[in-house]
Amino acid sequence: MAPPIDPAPPVDPSTGDDAAEPAFAWGPATGVGSLPGTDPAEALRTVTGELPGFAHLPELPARGAGADLVGRSAALLVDLAVDLTPAGWRLVARGGIDQRRAREFLARDLDALSEVAETYEGPFKLQAAGPWTLAAGLERTRGDRAVVDPGARRDLAQSLTEGLAAHVAEVGARVPGARVVVQLDEPSVPAVLQGGLPTISGFGKLAAVEASVVQQELAGVVAGLGAPVVVHCCANRAPLELFRAAGADAVSFDLGQVQDLDAIGTAVDAGTHLLPGVVPGTDATLPAAKATASRLRAWWNELGFPAEHLHTAVTLTPACGLAGATPGYARTAMTHVREAARYLQPE
């Protein structure tokens, strides 16, 4: 787990020297992950141009099956195979063309990374489905979602952790100046906790899973990645306190969907970094960047924290991925969060 943000590392009184390693430096603004389009090199040029302080590896689901959240994440699995059926992705004994396609997409993204961003320096984010969303999105060979089977969940979590750790190492080798951050996308966790996931047949709902179980299994993945971890959920009722308690270094959420200010306050007190989503993920008329910054300051004031700490405590993002946006709006949204973050700097 990365150390919490602290603008002034502790000083050893006996020597006057810093007694701790400098805190991890999060960038001022970044993207959630997905973008419109199908060209990974062009998407990377856009991201590194618009978000130079905290770029990310874009996801391009418009490329088709295997570029979606579940398929792309399944491409990272070690010693587990998946295939695409009319009902969705399924765990199988032996992988086929669909899993190969997903891995080819990921390989092309890494090649584009070497081509476009080899000299990039700073925090750089990778995204994948978290263990609960992946288990909710994969069907077992014998039917129904893997999320109902503790053994299947355990195998998936271990496989995902191993594959993601290797992915982090690969990106680090291709972009030596990058400080790699992993984002675990967990949009399914609220439904898992509330018993809202439909069965594969669609005629019923799966039983809710206890929060302690969700937290424990998520914590195992977070602890095994060897990089700072962001847990992202832009759904209503995102369980931010659960994510923090599972060891997340940062939580990412739609600012308009979060009403539990106590959970936010607890996260800030614990040194957890915040990635609030401040503009819609689909085309909309945006206010001036200065107005967005003013909205953030008012929210921060409501939380009761010193105004001078805001710019180091948050990284601004769109509310969700931008795959459903037009290319023009996607670029505008990234520009907006970058410019709004500048207005948060102390005068």
C-alpha cells in the first residue's frame, strides 16, 4: 500500500533530515479509463497530451469483444481460460479465439505505449476489473455467475492478482519513468452487497454477500499487486469505506452520487487519496473550469478540512469512462478536469 499523501514528511529531530520516504505524488487530473475510438496509439497521444501530469492506458471497447471491461481483464488471467458465449463471458477448460483476441488487443496497447509514451515520466494508471466485478461478469462452466462460488472467486482473484502484477511489471519495463498505479474497477460491488445481481436466467436475483467477505477478498488482491491501488466505482451507493478498509490507497467515485460524507471524511483522515468524478462521462454542456473548482472547494469546506490541503488530497476525473462520448467531448472532458485542477492550487 502506498504511503498517504503528506506535504511535509516527518523530520528526524536528532539530525534534521527527513525520516521517511517522500509520499507518492498523485497527479492533479486523470481519466477513468475508457475512450471512444479504436486506435490505441491515437488514444494514448490524446491522453498524454491532455493529462500530462497523470496519464493512463486507454481502454477502447469500440474495438469489440475482448476490449470490453470483462474480456480485457480476463486477458490478464493466469492459468484460467474464458470464452465468449451468447450469454456473455464464461470460464472454460481451454481458451479459444475470443481470449486470444482479447490478449492481442492488450498486446497492441502495450506496443502503442512503447511507441507513444516511452519517455513519459510521472504517475501512470492501468485499469482492470476488480475481483468482484470480474466474478460477477463471468459465468461458471456449470452455469450461473462465478460470484456465487467461493472456490471460483478465490481462483479468479489469485489469477487476476498474478496477471495484473505481471502487467504492472511489463508497463514499468516499457516506460521506465512511469510510477505505475493500478485501478480496480468495481461497479458491481453495490449490487453484490445488496443482492441486486440477476441470475444468468434473468428470472431471479443472487443472494447478497456479506460486506466482511467482500472486503477480505478485495484486500487480498490489493495487497498482492505491489503498486498503489485505486478502487473505482461510479455507481450509486459506492461503498467507499469498504474500499478504504480493504487497503485501497485511493478511491474513485462520481461526486454527484456520493452522499456519505462521513465515509469521505474517514478516508481523508486515514490518508486515502480521492479521485472525484466532476464532469459527466457522456456528452454534456460543461461549466467553466473555474466553476467546477469552486464546486470542489465548497464540497471540501462542507467536509470540514483546511482549504490549503485540497489540491494535494484530490485528483480530478470525469465521473465515469468516456467510451460512450463523442471524441470531441472526450477530449473536452479531459481538458476540463486538467484546467479545473489548476484552479485548486493555492494562490
